[in-house]
Amino acid sequence: MANGGGSGGSSGGGGGGGGSALRMSSNIHANHLSLDASSSSSSSSSSSSSSSSSSSSSVHEPKMDALIIPVTMEVPCDSRGQRMWWAFLASSMVTFFGGLFIILLWRTLKYLWTVCCHCGGKTKEAQKINNGSSQADGTLKPVDEKEEAVAAEVGWMTSVKDWAGVMISAQTLTGRVLVVLVFALSIGALVIYFIDSSNPIESCQNFYKDFTLQIDMAFNVFFLLYFGLRFIAANDKLWFWLEVNSVVDFFTVPPVFVSVYLNRSWLGLRFLRALRLIQFSEILQFLNILKTSNSIKLVNLLSIFISTWLTAAGFIHLVENSGDPWENFQNNQALTYWECVYLLMVTMSTVGYGDVYAKTTLGRLFMVFFILGGLAMFASYVPEIIELIGNRKKYGGSYSAVSGRKHIVVCGHITLESVSNFLKDFLHKDRDDVNVEIVFLHNISPNLELEALFKRHFTQVEFYQGSVLNPHDLARVKIESADACLILANKYCADPDAEDASNIMRVISIKNYHPKIRIITQMLQYHNKAHLLNIPSWNWKEGDDAICLAELKLGFIAQSCLAQGLSTMLANLFSMRSFIKIEEDTWQKYYLEGVSNEMYTEYLSSAFVGLSFPTVCELCFVKLKLLMIAIEYKSANRESRILINPGNHLKIQEGTLGFFIASDAKEVKRAFFYCKACHDDITDPKRIKKCGCKRLEDEQPSALSPKKKQRNGGMRNSPSSSPKLMRHDPLLIPGNDQIDNMDSNVKKYDSTGMFHWCAPKEIEKVILTRSEAAMTVLSGHVVVCIFGDVSSALIGLRNLVMPLRASNFHYHELKHIVFVGSIEYLKREWETLHNFPKVSILPGTPLSRADLRAVNINLCDMCVILSANQNNIDDTSLQDKECILASLNIKSMQFDDSIGVLQANSQGFTPPGMDRSSPDNSPVHGMLRQPSITTGVNIPIITELVNDTNVQFLDQDDDDDPDTELYLTQPFACGTAFAVSVLDSLMSATYFNDNILTLIRTLVTGGATPELEALIAEENALRGGYSTPQTLANRDRCRVAQLALLDGPFADLGDGGCYGDLFCKALKTYNMLCFGIYRLRDAHLSTPSQCTKRYVITNPPYEFELVPTDLIFCLMQFDHNAGQSRASLSHSSHSSQSSSKKSSSVHSIPSTANRQNRPKSRESRDKQNRKENGLQMNRIMPIPEEHSNQAHEYPHG
């Protein structure tokens, strides 16, 4: 003891106190340890040597060599290595049990006091009754004063308690900050424990020089204050005292103060701070980081697992490094904390390598119980954690916008087929440099095939899982900065109306989140487009567009009834196809050369300003090798409209936008770079590039690059402006002097003047029985075979009829339409058809040959096969079974010379003034007459397909591979098959230039306008109107037709002539714009062939050689004079199937000398009409008047 005191004394004045403290602890420790003589002498000699030494050294006892207590000159320490762990532990135990005893004592006293007061109250009440009211008044007054004092005291304590509750509550900002701060400091204290765990379990430390001890002390002072607030706010003090967080504080806070007092550190139970990790989930919820149940559950499981793991490792670290107390701490082993963590993990996982194990009895006893609990926790928690992590959205991040790069959001029906079709067209190399990133958003994670597709396009495509109906997901894909949002529809759904409703809800959600976003959506049903007009922020002037698949699909098919093969040509024009070169001289070579053409827009050079449209069109075709079919014209009030082949009266303005057919975007640049001074003598169009002799308006945006919208310096016309200036307004030629001479008082049209109209008719008046139809010679008509029943979804037959009833046809040119199908289905469609003239219905089935013969299908101009039952079949390969069976049924039919009754009137197919001797009287000459069809193979048919692969079943004699793309198959190339999938390309085409959609809609719908769509949305039917100069002017627009080269003014070019010469002659002479050829499949063969199939050639080159059997696609001007002649005729080619069938589309302008006198009676008028219409309705016996072409509704002047 003297040595210890000497050490303390030699250390200076400050060490005296420390020496006395050590002397006291040495006495206590001497009573605890029993040492033998040898150990005492050894200890004495060690003390003597240490006191004589100038510097202190560690004290090593022979049987406690693992206990190393460093001693320095500044810090006095017990020279005999006495351990003070029990002092640290005692401070925690005294605090815990002392507080517990006080709480229990307080509760006991409070209970006894309550009992006593209750008994005393009863005694006083009895005395009050005995003593009377006078004495009771005097005794009750001090009692009332005491009760008020107690109430005041209770109120003060309650206020303090409420204040403490607010301070630690996470409902207030202060409480949240305090809770988060306590958790952060707890983790900080745990980190300090990790650092100190590398030191011995017990060591001497100077508080004034140990930085970590100072930090730990500051943390624990804060914990002590927070403990006081929690204690005050607790309702049940006993349960609060037994809480896990309270126990953690009991065994971690008091030992720190003991460490400061004894200048000694003991790791002890500081590892209990790891239990604070259990609150990690609550902290993240306070900070609004965790919001979903799965994320909360995952963090809870992880925090419980990790905190239990770290806490158990701390206990093993303590007992293994200390040893068993009953073994005098001699069976200890040196293990780091992280080795203990490793030991606990291999123990929980039941692996137990045995490289690290517990040696102490306490450690092994703890491991026995921990294996039971740890194994259960590991077996239940780990699989659940893995499951939650596995169920987390793989595509749940947020889009990071790239500077200088646009992005679009694609949502809706996201499948492998829809995405692959979209990407194939959107990212096509012919689009120039597409610097747009595509972000797909869908609430279902992609399958492996779709995921592989995304990975192949990872540089431009990203996928995120979510819903556009969720604003949070819209924020994730940065919809507010997106260039556009495209919504894909499921074309094969069983309920089209439900699919449209879903897409409309998507539009509402997106527009509600960001009203200015441009939206392009697909719609299945035409009548559902009206619902988009109810969205306040929907604005087609700002680029919003709805691509109605039913409207366009049936519009394409209707145009094929007027010019067979046109559906294929138009579908190829707005679809991006790569050029496939074929050396062999086959029909595929010429077809694929045309397929590589697409539709583009580009601003015209200033060199074209002041020239007429035909002049510029000819110059572009001959010199620039470009085909211009339309322009965007700006009127005097700066309103823009698209004019298709407007004629020679219109002059090109500065900054006019042209619509071109070309093979790629670079070719169309020639129209912008062309300079008369520099390029007038250049013969190679590839040399026409940007020159420096004139100022080019480089700031003028090009429609070839991906622009958000095509504005071109003008606004589109609103429906409320002039009726002639509509968005979808087809080619109006202003200032025509012939309008006043038209029979405006006898023709009836709808209120917009765009379609022929008649008073609504009851369906019973247009129904033909089989016997009535059999006794009626129908010719040059359109037969529509429709499969459907009372439960089938409506396909919208109005969209098929409207283009066939466009007002740019004269009444006598309208083809009679006969529907063959279920009367129950047609009754549901009739409400939208009852305002159209020349429509009849034959109840029956398209599979019945008797019904087909009754409607003279062998004499029709076109047979259309549709089905409304396609989407109700699960097996996709069977979706088109009805249409395929009907098509094969018709092709296998045989016919007699059924045209015999027409032989006497065959001259009706060659109107007066249309013979070869007078080619200048008309632009086109019809073929001599329509011969008889003896086999169904020669009947012109167009079949609608849902599944592209089913096209292989339509032609049994072709060699198409089942994996061949639709556009490469023979039925599609010939125009006898059409699938709605080809319309997918319109989404990307509309995004890059919304004028393309306007142009396509104008060509195929017959002239639907926003005004008409709003009217249909209100009344679901066309409204008749008086013929005014404004509405009659709407008739003056172009239409598509087919010209025959076998006879007529172009017959001299038909035999070996050049297509370019035909193009220029038709344009100069008749203002007709040619843009393609419909050629016999085997026309290139030197030997005659019996094959009647034709295929489409789009935009042939100038030097392309013509053959006599070719039919030419052209854009024809409206003919005012044709309506004034009783003998005029426009016959759309249905003989394109056969060279022997010798018929084509004929449009005539007969001289006024051939005008017939008006019939004087209804009988003679009906007879004259039937003769003029090519005997479309030659009746052998009379049938109800309603079927006589409605002649009473449309008298001819």
C-alpha cells in the first residue's frame, strides 16, 4: 500500500487524490483476492522494482497475463492490476433496482393513502350527519380549501407532463427533431463502442485527455436529459422503467459517470446501444422516407435482425475477453468484436465452422440459448427479408433527364408486340438522327422477352414500373418535362369501349398533372373520341391527337373500294421500311422499291415562290426526284390548311410546307436547298446541296427532325372559323366561278357539305329478302360481308360508309352498298347509317353461297369481309377464322355468264364523248365493258385480319413463309388483305409531324372535320343542311381514283411509255397527280399468264416502263360538269384482278352537248337513273320504292 501511496505522491499534487482513491480500492480488492506467499513475494518484488524505476510499466501477474492495464505517469492506476468492473455494473444495478424500488414504494404508499383517505372520508361523513348542519358547515370549509389546492397541484403536474409529451412526440417538429437526434447520437455512441472494442475490456483513461470518452460523456448527458423527459411524460412509470430503451439507458449511462470518477474505462454493456436500431423504421417513417407497407416491414425485419446480432456479439465479446468470475477470469481468450459477430452469424445459420468458439462457461451457456432463439429468427426473418427484397420493383427508380435530349413517355398497352412495332418504326434509320429517349411506364414488370428488347435498345429506351394514374409515378418519369406522352391501346381486347375508357382516364390523369403536355393516344371506337373533347386541357391546336383505329382502318378499306390496292399503298407510306434490293426481275423487286418510300414534310425553297402547284410538282418530280402531293397553305388571315393537289390556280408562298413521298429524309432536303441560279443545269439530284448564293433560313425548323409540333408560323383553323378552313378540310379551291351553276337546290348534303345525306330511314325499308335480291340485278356495287351477333362489339360501320358517300362524288357516282350479315347486329349499327343513301341490307350469313349469289357478288366492284367477333376468342390463330372461311368460300365459287342481261346495255360503260377519237374531251377513258366473271378468284376482295400471321391462309397458291412480315406477303402487296397492326406506325409518324395524321385522315375519311366530329358527338348522327355556296364549296376537293392505260387519252403511253411522261401529261393537261401503279403480278413475264392478281408500286421513277394493263393511282380534281350530264359515269376499277376482266376506274367529263333532257315522270326517271348508273340496280321485277336508289330523294336536274 505504501508503494501505491508513494506513486501517488510522486505524481504531484493532482495525484494525491488519485492515490487515496487507489488505496481505498486496493484495500477492497485485497479482501476479495486470496493470494499465496509466492505470489505475494512476487508482487512485492514487482512493486519495489516499479517504485525504483524512473518510468512506470505494465504489471504482469503470472496467472493473469491476458489482463493488461496500461499505466502512465499522468494517470495513477492500481499497480497490482486490480479490476473495477463490479463498480460499473453496480452503478447500473443500483440505478435500476433503486428506481424500481422507489416506484413500487411510491405506488404502495399512494395506495395506502388512498385507502386511508377513503376510510377517513366515510368517518367524517358519519360525523357530519350526527353533528348537524351547523357544525358541518364549519368543518367543511377547510376541506374545500384543501381540495382546491390539490386540484391546482394536479393541474400544474399535468401541464408539465403534457409539455414533456409534446417535446418527445413525433407529431410536432420539435419532437421529430429530438427523436431523430437521439437516434443519431445512439448510433454515434455505438460507433464509439466499436472503436473502443479494439482496446482491453478494462483500462485506465484520463477524461481530460481521452477525446472519445469526452464525446461519449456528452452523448450520455443528452441521453440522461431525454430519459428525464420520457419519465415525466410516461403515464405508467413502472412499465416505462421496464422498457427496452430504459434498460439500455440504465446499463450505458451510469457507467460513463463512473469512468470519469475512477479515470478508468470498462466496455461492459455499452453494446446494448445496438438495440436502438430497432427504432430505425420509426425514424424513417417520421421523415416520410418509408411510405409503403412492404418497405416498412422490410426495414423492421432488418433492424431487428441486425440489432439482435450486434447485441449478442457484444455480450460474447465481453465474457470471452473477461473470463468467468468463478475462475478468477483466467479462462479468457482474446477475441475481437468482429470475430464475435462472425461467430454469431455462423451459429445462427447452423454452419458452425469451429474456427471460432466460446471457451468461457458464460459464453457457452449464452450460446445454448442463443442458438434456440437465433436459429428461429434466422429461419423466419432471412427468407422473409429475401422475399421482400425480391418483390421490390426492379424498375422503381426515377428518370434522370439528359441535358440537350428530349424524352417521351409511352404508356398504355405495353407488350412485346406493341413495343417492338413501335420501336421499329420510331427508331428507324430513315428518320434521320432521332435524338429522343423513350421512357416506358407500365404497372406490370416486363417479361424476359420484353426485358431483352429493352436491353437491346438501352441507349434510347428506359422502363419504369408504375401507373400514369398515380401522380407519384408521373413525377418519377418527369412528365412535366417530357416532349410528349403516347398512349397505346390494346387492339385485340374483348371490350373496346372499356379499353377506350381506360385510355381516356389515362389522358385525364396526365392532363390533370400537367395540362400543357402533348398527348397522342390510340382509340378503338370512333364514338369514344367525343369524350376527349370533355377534357378542358385537351387541345388539338397544341398537338394533342387521337388516332382512332376503327375510323382509319375502315377508311382505308373504303378507299380500296374506290381504288383497289390504295390501302396497301397508304399503309406503306406512313410506315418506315428499309430498302430491300432484289436483283431478279420479279414483282417483289418493283413492290419493295415502292415500299421503301415514306411521307415527309419540308419547307419549299424560295425559288418556288410565285409558281403554281403543278409547276412546282413537275419540277420536283423531274429534277429533284421528289413527289410532292400536298402543301400547307396560309390564307390571308394567316390561318393554315392542308391542300392536296390544289390545282394550277394556287401560287406557292414564302415558307410553304410541302408534303413529299421519298425514300429517306435526306432526299427531301433538296426541296429546301434548291436554287435556280446554282442548280438549274444540274442533272444529278444528289448534287443539289446547300449553296451560298442565297440566304437560307436555317432557323426555319424542319419537320424531318423530331419536333414537338409543326407550327410553320400559323395556327390551325378552329371549327368556329370559316367552314372552308377546317383542320381536316380537304382540298378546297377558293374562288371557283362554277359553284353558282351547280344543282345546289336539288342535291342534299349534311350540314357541313362534306357528305351525301338523306332523311333517316327505318331499317325495314332497306331490308332485302333473298328472293328480292335475286330478282334484282346489282352491278358495280360494294358487298360488305359482316360477321356479328347481338352480343358482338360494334365496329362502327359508319366509318366505312362515310368515305363512300363523300360529297366530292356526284350522286350517280355513288356505289350502292349491300350489307350481308346478321340483322340483329346490323340493327345496332343502323342508327349511325340511316342518313346515308343507297344502302341495303340482306339478312343472312356471308358463308351462305345463296346469299352471295343473290347480291350478285360476281358483279360487285368490291367485296369487303369484316368480323365483329374477332376479339372474343382466346386463341389468336382462330381470331380470323370467319373472315378466312368467307374469303375462301367466295374464291371457290363458280359463275355462269351472268352478265348476259347487261349485254344490250354494255355501252353504258363507255359514256358519250369518251371514245378514242376524242381523247381531249376527258382525262380518262374507260375500258369497253365489264365482261362476265366465271370464277370467284377474280372477284375483288379485301379481307380484314386481326392476326398478321393468318394472312398465309388467304392465298393457297402463294409461297409466303409463316414468319414473313405482313407487308412482305402477297395478299397485302396485292391489296386483298388489311390488318389493323399497320396503323401502329401512325403513333411515331404523328409525333414527328402531326400534319401527317391530318393528311392521312383527309385522304381516307372522305373529309371528316372537327365541326362534324363535334356534331356527331352531340347527336350521334349526321344532320342535313341546305346547300349554300359555302357548303357546296366543300365539295370542291380532290379524291383518289384509278386510271386505265388500255384505252383513253393515255393509251399511247401504255405500251412501253415512261411513267414520267404520263406523270407530266396528266398533271399539265388535267391537273391529275399520279403517285403509283397497280400492276398485274405476272406483267413482267414474256409469256401470257392467266393470273389476275395485281400488286402496288409506289412512286415509280421517271423512266419506269409502263404496260397496257397498268392501272394508275392518281389524285383527281372535282368535276363540276359531270353532275350535269345524265350519261356521265365514274366507275372505280374492280377489274384490277384480271387483264381479261377489262375494266378500270373511269372519270369522265362529257361535253354539254350530250346532256339529256330531264325525265318527266317517276317511272321514266327511275328507268333513266338505272341506265345511267351502269345498271347498278336493274330490276327484273319491281321492289319497294325505297330500294330504287332513293331517286325520289335525289331528283336530277
